[in-house]
Amino acid sequence: LLVSTVSIEVCEDQQDPPNMKTLLAEWQQLGFRLAYDDTISELTCQALGKPSGNFHTTQNLQPLLKYFWLVKVDIDWAGHLIFLCHPRLGQGDRKAEVLSRVRAEGLVYVAQGPSSLRNTGVKHAAVLEEFAAWARQVILLEKKICVELTVRRDDPNCALAIEGLRELDIDIFGKHAEYFCFQGGICGPKAFLPEHLANAMRPHGDAA
């Protein structure tokens, strides 16, 4: 029961040991599934000045990808660069300006301080192309992608990215939906509560 329900999440805050492939293979042999947490892209590193404490770049993931059933897209990659709706932007004028800047200039602006924006110098089209190319590699290996962000089709910032990805043949709510999940909801990104996990693990029909 434990092995069938538990997924081991490999975190991003330290350098992998030199025998990482061996360790991952041994966990797999025990029957556990492995998830790769907080993945960020090379353009994200360029735009946000990362990583300082995040070693989970797409480049570092590449030789290890076959060991994971799920890879998680870090909220900063998803929110600041791809879907342009990071929680730091809020739901007001600053978020709307980010969308306006992308449409007018093609450039990604990110939240800076309590009310300002900073031009990253990175083209949003390049961000989408980078993500689409990476997602195709993950999908080709039959892996799942978990986006650590609330992504809504009725949000204009998200809609721009969703359509842009569709034009690059990555349809996250259409033909590729089975490969995508989202760690978020109407109230924003959040962890699962213990009681939700406990209920999910109970055999059907058991009382709470």
C-alpha cells in the first residue's frame, strides 16, 4: 500500500551527489515513484538571476528524466515567464500592464517591489518556444508535467500563453491534457492538506 500511494519528491535546494543515477534507480527498484520538484528553465535563470538555491534546471534534469514519472514546473518559471500571472502581480493594474507590455513589445516584465515592474529583456515568444520544446521531450517519454500555478483559460494573461503554446503544438487543455496537471486552484497554488491525503488513501467505503 505504501509503495503504491507514495511518490518521493526530489527537492531542488542542493547539488545532486555524483551517484544520483544509482540512487534514483535503487528507489525505483523498491517500487517507489519519483517526482522532480521546482524545475526552472535556462531563460528563467537569465530573466530572474537564478538559480541561487535552485539546482533543478532543465539542463540538469535532462540526464535524469527517465527516472521520474512527474516533473514540476516551478511557480517562478510558470508565473513570471510563461503564463504572466505570478501571485506577486496581484489581480490589478500591474498584472494588466504585464500583458499590455507583452502585446506591445513582446518582452516579459516581472514584479519588482510592491508596485513596480522590471523589464527582463526576454522575449515571451522565446519563453514559449523554450517551454514547448522541453514539454515535447517530457511528453515523448510519457512523463507528466505538473505546473505549480493556477492556470485559467478565462484569465487573459494565461490565455495568451495557452494560445501561443497551442500554435507551437503544445495544447495543455486539449490533446496533451493527459500529460498536464496543476498545483493550484481558485485560491491560488497550495499544498495538499493532510486530511485530503488521508482520505485519498482510504479504501472506498471506509468512514472518515
